[in-house]
Amino acid sequence: MRDRPTLPSPPPPAEPAADAAFDVWLTRGLHEMFDGIAGEPIPPELLKLIQDDRARADIAPAAGGDGPAAPLATGNDGLEAPRGRAK
């Protein structure tokens, strides 16, 4: 009988410190690239599409849904979403 070839063992798990360092690096990089964009107001045309879709969902809720959708949060002029991010 021939011996079966053995599969290589999986690599050891990454060091927790290395994972944490990568997470910090990735988070900072993503914030640097996208915070400015995320802080911009939603264009009125897109906001209208979202509100129309929610109104349509209120009229005909999907099967198994919990009822009407929550109202869309808007800024002072009613045309932009709140700025900032949750911490």
C-alpha cells in the first residue's frame, strides 16, 4: 500500500497586533479618501428618488415586512441628509 500524500498544514493565525494595526491603517486610509464625500449633501434628485421609493413602499409593503418605512432624516432645508458619522 502506498502512503497518501499529506496536505500542507494551514498557516498559523495572524498575530492579533498585526490585525489591529492593519485595521487602524485601513480605517484611517478609508477616512482620508472618503470623509469629504460622505459629508457632502445628497443631491436633490437622488433624495427625491429615495423619498418616492419609501412612499411607494408605504403604500404596498413587501410580504413579511414590518409596515411603513421610517421617514428619511433631512437637513434644515429638507433637501440634504444629516452630515457626520456615528462614533
